[in-house]
Amino acid sequence: MVKAYFVNHTHWDREWYFTSQDAQVLSDQLFTEVLDELENHQEANFTLDGQMSIIDEYVEIHPEGKKRIHRLVERKQLFIGPWYTQTDAMVPSAESLLRNLIIGIIDAKENYGNPMMLGYLPDTFGFNANLPMILHQVDIHDFLSWRGTNFQRQTNSVYFKWKALGGKAVFAANFPLGYYTGQIDLVSKQNLQKFVKERLDKGIEFEAANGHHDEVLIPSGIDQMNIIHNISATLKEVNKYSRYEVINSTYPKFMAKLHGKKLPTYQGELRYPTYSRVHRTITSVRSRNKRQNFNLEQVITRRLEPLMVIARYANIPISNGIVIKLWKLLFELQPHDTLGGSVTDNVAIDIDHRFKQAFEIAAGVENYIKKRLAQRLSLTDHDVIVFNTDPYNFDGRKTIEIISSSKKIKFPNQNQAVILASEKILSRPNIMQLTPNGYEFKDEPGYYKIKVSLKIKMQGLGYQVVHFEDCETPCEELRQDVGTKITNQDIDLSFLDGKFTMKTANKMFPDVIRIYDQGNDGDTYDFSPLKGDQEIHLPWNGNVKKYSASGIERMTLTGTWELPRTLKDRLKEKQTAEIKYKLILELRKDSPVLGAKLEIDNQALSHRLRLKIKTGITTNFAHAQIQGGFSKTINEKIADNWNDEFVEKPVNIYVFDRCVGLCDKINGLYFFGTGQKEYEKVADTLLITLMATTGQLGKSDLLWRPGRASGDTTSVGHVMMPTPLAQELGQNEFVFGLCAYNGSKLNEKQIAQDLTKWYTPSVSYQMQTHNLFVNRLDNKLWDIEHPTGLHELKKEQSWLIIEPGVEVSALYLAYTVENSLILRLSNLTSETQDVSYLEKLGYKVINGLEEIGKQSFQIAPYDMITLIKQI
């Protein structure tokens, strides 16, 4: 007889068509009821959706509940964690996904007891192919999910071993009929015999038939649903009517049984829309949020946390707590509905405010560290401290921003200084100033805000003080030049007859960059074509200018596109909206990457804008960097009757993390993105989605998604929900790069190194009094007396140098071990990487939770290693 392991749970979207504040109001009653029921029925158990944030928010309004939760967790009645929030698994970086687990698990252990150590993501819209590796970093070996599987095409079983890119595997359990397969609400309870016959037994049969086991998992719960009261009596009644044995159980108990079974294996992403929708094009909805998410990830991991390590080495006190708060804000921005964008505009306003708060925290902490270090070094207003926040040696250009009374300044010759931009600020009369004689009114002189590019050579993880002087002649500036061609040692880029041609030493890429546009009849879940519409080419028809200086060449193209404003206008072929654009392309002698920025003033509604990169390379796969590695995607044939197998069209649109390219054995051309996440390969061309705008939360009967509307908008009692903010009108900015490879440089190790350097931030600071709001906290960070006995700081310092070949995923102050730093390295290649030299520098191997492990300094393919060292 089949035995069904029945698990009572609630799924808790933090926000959706309701806000997180609404959800907290709901938790006030529901979570209290859960605690009461578990205390009164010790045989009962309940899973609280696998995320810690909702528990923190409940305890915020019920501080007395903390002890109750702890007792129930320790008694294994209440199951919490391990995530801090139920994350999207396609868009966040590998470090974000891992840190979500680390902070969630540590938060649980410190406050509530041991969390459920399972990779539980019941409602996420698909899963990246390397998620098992990330789970392994915190010693999680099990994964449970609903969406993304297809048993005929993948494993032929709902229970399987899911292998990461490098081979590390987790035991996976899928509930293809949803996390509500065994949902017993009050109506079901009142009609239990009918419920068992028509729903529960059918679910058990499906799981048994597709799991090939006589033990199956049946989750029971749904969004914001409360606990089943008197579970023992209820299941006793269920067993009277069921043809199977239904027992009260837990996710950990069921997964432990899988470990003893022989299971099929699968390697690859989980993103088939077979039994449920995965919204394959949601990665371009509310594109501004995707770009903000990427920028915030970069700010935390590439700027702020390394600066905190530098501060600790320099004896500048800074709290880890403020950065953990920052991470939690980021995690609250990364659940599947939130980061996907399938939310109301009311929620979108909250999301924007959260981003604002997060960037302010990051800027404030950075401001504090930089000014305190400048004070320790007794810098003047003609000194600039330039940081290398990467533990790699750096040789290239960094951009600094300074305030100067004049543009007649001189930097050391080796810096090859170039003024990129400047703004003159006029003098102000009768400004109050505090002097030794008290307050006096004086004229405040004018000054220049100047952006300068400097050639910098420095060692890893540290800083260098650069001094500039006043002089008789202005510093070299980026100047307008003649021609429509820019060049460096790797690339010639020319513009002729409305087309860009890129040439390298080995290959020419004609008409390499184009823009295409198409109407979007979809919603905030999915792009969908408009019947009768087709994608159109937007011509490069603007005004071209060239600029050049030492080591830098730039081309700008400014123009206007005319587009239909509405979907109705598209069908009538009306050109009613003017879209102003500016494309900036730049080559530097220190970089093989063609840098680009496209600025557009969007005035059209409901459309998809894509960047078309023509490579001229014949290949049957796209080569994409995803979380922690590289993956090859091959387009699948889509049958005309695809909706017989799928609930949405399984379009060949895929997700990358930071870069994607096409290559053969000789040449490759790769796109480097900054929050663009979606690509499609068509013949020799890559199409990168820049934005897909829409005005509805959910729509029914889309061409690519027939049937009901996602988002419940066509369910009984629900209403259609307009989302004008998802139209993303106004200014939008897309930053990206192109990099060509050939011969020995066409390998994942080289691509990873170029990625790392291209994303290297420019971090600098100048002590000055002309404008105390360039950095917002400068006017409140008073001079302090530093403790006596501190070691002397030099004008150039370095604390850590990593050999190239592996990527630094994170460098931060340890959470659980005092006076220690954490160094996490990622091997993005298919070859094992050796970092045993770090053992001689005092590093020890740990897991992501800062627990000592096997001391192997070999990083397996597409894997990570975490190290710790005392400061």
C-alpha cells in the first residue's frame, strides 16, 4: 500500500497584490493560532514556509512569542528557515543566494533554535542549474520545490538526485501538483469524503505513479493559510475514506527516507512549464528593479564589505550589524514575486523605498570608513585616497571625483590624468562661517566638481594616496575629435551608414549592435507577442560625435526613435511616441572590453526593447555565465501543439547572471551586463532584453500563456489590477560591455578574469570643505582623537593579494568568529583550481556557516571554497 507523508504548512508571500505590512497584520492572528495549536497538541507539527524574515517580523509585534517559538522548534513541532526570505533563484547572484542561507541559518540558531536544513522553495519560478552547489556550501543536501520539472524530459520521477554543474548533488523532491496538493481548508474538512476521493487520493496516485515509490510526499497548505486544527483526528477521519495510508509527517523525515533509495539523476536548470507556470520571461519585467538589484549586490560585495576589512586592518571601528541589516533589506527585495516584478504598483513603491534605504546605508558606511581613514592619514584637500577593494593587483584606470578651485591642476605623470567631465559652481556671497572669533559672514569662493580618469597601478586590497597640485595650465580633458571610429589595442569600432562594425585582429563583426522593438501584450508575469504585430528594427539615425584623450576614445550617438504609443497604435501602424536616446561607446587602452551605455527616455507603452548582437559565429549553443559557473544552452524544438504538454510556451529565452556569448572553437563574442538577465539565441545572433513594459498585473489568454490570468486577477472575487509604474516611462539607463575572444584567450578562466576586472569599482575620497554634501555624512563626521599606540599607516597599503584564476565571491568580516575575515573564492571554470598558497598565509577552510571543515585547498569545477583568517 502507498504511504503518504502528510506535511502541514503555510506558504507566505511577503508581498504580492498585498504589501508586506498587510502580510504582517495577517501573521499577527495566524502565527499566534499556530503556536496555540502546537502547544495544545504536541503530536502536531507545522512548517512556517522556510524563511526567517516573517518570524522576525512576528516577534517584532509579539516579543513574548520568541520563547514559545524556541520551545516548539526544539521540540521539532515548528519548522523554520533556513532562508532569510524565499528567494528568486534565477536573478540573484550566487553570493546573494548563499548569504540568504547563511544569515537565515545564523539568525535562526541565535534566536529560535536549529532551522530546517532543507533547500525549501515551494513557489519559486524556476531554479538555476548550480543551486545544488550553493546549498552544499552550508551543508544542505536536500531540495524541495514545485515548479520547473518535466518527468518525461528530465528524470522520469518526482524524486531524484539533482546535480550541480560540477557534479555536487542534492536529493530533490518535487510536488508537481503544487504545495497545496493535500490542502484541507474548512470546506474540505466539512466534505472530507469528497475531498479524499476527488483530490487527495488523486494526488497520491499521481505522486506514486510519477515517483515510482510506495512512499510519497503530500504537502498540505496554501498562501497565508492557518494550521489544521486537531490534525490527529482529522487524519484519522481521512484514513477512513482513503485507499492509502496517510500519516502526519515532516519534510525532514520524508527527505531522510529518500537518502536510502536509488534515485535517477538530473543535471541542469529546472524551468520547464509543464505542470505549473514558471514565467520564462519574467526576468525582463520591471527591469529597473533588476538593474538596481545588480548594482546593490555589487556595492555590498565589491565596495562596502572589502572596505570594512580595510577599516578593521586600519583600526577603524565599524559594526557588522549595520551591513547585516543591509543584506536583509536586499533579501526583502529578492523573493520571486518582488524581484520578478509581479506585484501591484502599491508594492512597487515599497520596493523603491527599500532600494533607497539600502543604498543610503551603503553610502553612509562607506562615507564613514573613507573619511576616518583620511583623517588618520592627515590628508589635505589636494590628496585623493584611491582604494583597491579587490584582493588582486590592479593595473588600469580608475575614475575619481574631486572638488577643486580650478581645473588648472596636475597629477603625477604616471597617472596620465584625464578630465572626463567638470561642472563649475559659482561663488556665494555673505555665507556664515565659524571662525576663532565666532560666526562671521564671508564670500564663499566658487569651485569645480571634476571627474578624472587616472592610470593606477596598485597591489591588492588596500589604498594609494594620490596628490595633485595647482599649476599654470589645465589638466588634459576628453576633447571632441574628428571621425566616426574609435580604437584601442584590441578593437576598432567604426560607424558608417547607420551601422556599427567591430573589428579585432582575427575577426570582423559587421552591423554588430542593433536595437529591436516589439509590442508587449503580456503582463507583469510574462512577455507575450501582440497578435498581428512583429519585431521592428530601430535605426541608428542620430548625431555622431567622437571624443579622445590619452588612453581613452569615446563615441556618442544621439537621436530619436518614433514608436507607436499604445498597443492599438501598433496595429494601426501609427508612430505617436518620440523616444530620445543616447548611446555612449568607449574604448580604453587598459581594457579589452567595449564599454557601452544606452540612455533612453521611454514614452511608449507596453513594449519590449531588445539589443541585438550579431556575432557571425555559427554554433548550436549559447555560453552563459550563471551563478558560480558557465552553462551551455541549446534551443529546443517547440511543437505547434506545445500547449498539449505545457501550460505556457517553453520559449527559448534563458537567464544569465553577468555574461553570455556565442563561440566556436576559434572565436567568441560575449555580452557583459549590469542587471540585464534575459537572452535568446537566434542563428548567429544574441538578443538581450533591455526592458519589457506593461500596464497589468495579470491578463488571461495570452498567445504564449493561454487560459487563466496569473496573479489571481481573474479568480472569483478578484479584480484586474493596472500597473502604470511597470510601464517604466521616462529615463532608463542600460550599461553593458562587449568582449571578443580568439585562440588561447577563448576560455572560461580568461572570460572570468575580464568580468572581474570590468566590474572593478572606482572607490576614492577627498577631504575638502568646499561642499560637505558631496558625501552626505561629511558635515557630521567631526575630527576625532585617535587612540594612542595605533600602528602607523603608510600612504600606500596592501593587505591581501590573490593570484588570478579564481573569482572572489566575497570578502567580509566573520559573523561568528571575532577578529576574523572571510574569503570566499569561486571557480567559474571546468578545471580544478589550486589555492594551497593561501594555507601558508594562515587561512583555514570552513563552510559557509564558519565551521571548520576538511582542509582541502582545491576548488572543484564550478564550485566555491570559503576560508577564514584572523585579522
